[in-house]
Amino acid sequence: MIRAENIRKSFGALQVLKGVSLSLAEREVVAIIGPSGSGKSTFLRCLNHLEKIDSGRIDIEGATLARTEPGGHCRYAPEPEIRRICSRMGMVFQHFNLFPHMTVLENVIAPPMTVKKRARADILPEAETLLEKVGLRDKRDAYPSQISGGQKQRLAIARALAMHPEIMLFDEPTSALDPELTGEVLRTMRQLADERMTMLVVTHEMGFAREVASRVIFMDNGEIIETNTSVEFFKNPVHKRTRAFLENML
């Protein structure tokens, strides 16, 4: 579903990604963990064109988003193709990114109406079903300012799902939440995993990585240090940097 090869990204003199390669298979749930500033979120943003890579190659379901030519220039697909490729991925952000002037229901309906030009009447039943799925049917007429952080993040998940993505990207979806609200968001993500949604999750939630992810990747200082099945990753971490990180987190 996703193949990223030797991704490099700098902001000025700061090299944030130093040759990161990753593959994600259909229906796989992969957790990316690591200390703050290790490049996890930047890597995720590169996958869906929120950031442009300096070099490397990104393929999404066999379609090339970006590739580095022999001369070293990184070339992206034409803009219509970029939009088509990125429409296959849903993104859930740390800080929700909801439309504050729209109700809960309108937040779900607006993206497919705007981007896919679908009729409101066609989307409405799906939106109602998605709000039921994330436990927000009774909040359909509320505004984002009137619901909790956990409810906002569940709404963000419903909004992403309304676009019928084949891959879901999560960028630290619980890090802005109070601890008591984290569980309700993780339950929704577990449900998606149980439904075999393909998911790439940047997270600090070790319990989720251990129990839900099929594979865990540890990043530090812009590089992938270690990757393994979730069972082996937590049971027998190989790299000393991985062991030190887990000792501090568990």
C-alpha cells in the first residue's frame, strides 16, 4: 500500500529525515514510536504531500507520488495525479483541525461535498452512520467548541473516513488529550484495526503499539533504528537505543 525508499528531508541546515525507508502492506497496522524530534511526524507528512521530500521515492498503491531522477532532482507527479494519490489516504492530526464554524455533522459532510463533489443528500446517511460508529450521533448538531477533546478527535476520525480512504495515517492522535480522554480515541482506533483498515500510526501510546500494531518501528534522530513484529519488538529489543527508550516509556 505504501513504499517509501531512502526519504531525506531538511529544513534549512537541519536534516530531519536521513534516508528513511518503510513499507506498509494492505490491512497492516504499523506503529511508529520514538522520542520527540526524531522525524516521525515529518515522515508522515511527507507521505501525503503536506511536506515535500528532498530526495527518495514514495509509491502509494503502485502509483508514484515522488521519485529522485538520476541527476538527483526529486520530481513529483503532476498535480491532478498527486490529488488522486493522496485521496486514497485519510489523515488524523494531533490538534484535530476541525472546522470551528460547522456543526459536528457538517464537519463530516463538508470534505466529500467539496473535494469529491458529492451531493449532500447522498452523503448524509453515510455521515450519520459514521457518527454512530464513533459514538457521536447525539452530538450531530453541536459545534467543536461544545464537545470534549476526545470527542473532537473521534470526529476527526469520522471526517477522514467520510472520504473512503484505503489507508489511514494518524499523527500522535492522543498526545493533545487529557489521559482520561485518550482511551475513547484508542478504542475507536482499535475498532478500525479490527475491521482490517490499513493504518500507519505515529504514537507515544505503548499499549496501543503492543496490543494493536502488527509491526513496530522505532525512529531516532531522523533514522529508523529498529523494526520488528510488535511481540518481538517489546520482548526482545535489539538496539541499545531502543532498550533505553522502552525502559523510560514502560
